[in-house]
Amino acid sequence: MFYYIIALLVIAADQLTKWLVVKKMEYGESIEIIENYLYITSHRNRGAAWGILQGQMWFFYLITVVVIIGIIYYIQKLSKESKLLGLALGLMLGGAIGNFIDRVIRKEVVDFVHTYIFNYSFPVFNVADSALCIGVVLLVIYMFLAEKQEKKERKND
């Protein structure tokens, strides 16, 4: 249940921040937070990460539903074995649902976090994207640790 609460917190933070951007900023408007590094920029994306597959909404609907079902299945089946895995899946679930809500309601995803890393303008993203990325990183760490543990157990047998 705890991992679903994490997903709900991600969804709430994601939708609240997107609502604020839509209501308080003009499209394309940018607010400097840290000069030459971090800006809040009102942006929209009708595709996936970095704007790929623009306008393919039915594809995104289908893929997202499959992903959400898969994540829920794995939360139910495997999250008891590892808190790290459960946390990763909870973050991924919240992120997937956050962007799915945008695609269904707005027909586009609201993005607003704009960073410059070593003078590179990183693609604008949102809370859901961040949760998805952190969840994937945690999943990779979990898989690495699980593999390491499995090798250790095989060695001891």
C-alpha cells in the first residue's frame, strides 16, 4: 500500500505544478530561478521524451495502459521482497499516470523544468518525468544489487 501512496504523492505534485504553470504563465514564458542553470518555462509536448513521436496519442494511450498494468502487477508480486524495488515501481507508476492524465485531458503534456547543463539546453521536463527517471535509476540499482546477491549465493552453494 505504501508504494501506491508514493505514486499518489507524485501524481498530486505533478498535477499541482502543471496546473500552476498553465494558470499562472503564458506559453513560452520563462522565469529564472538560478541564472544560466535553472528556469521555469511554460512548454507543451505532444510526443514522448525529447518530443519524439509527436501527435501519436493513441500509441501513448495504449503503451501507458500496458505499462501501468505491468507496474501494478510487479508492485503486487515483488514489492514485498525489496523496499528499493517497491519505491522504484511506485515512482514509475506515479510518473506514468501523471503524464497519462495530461495526455487524456489536455492532449499534450505540460513541461516546465528547464535546465542548462554545461551550456546545453536540456529538454524541458516535469515532475512526472523526474519520478519516472528516478524510478528507472532505482530499478537499475535494484537489478544490479539483486544480480550481485544472486552471484554471491551461487558462489556459496
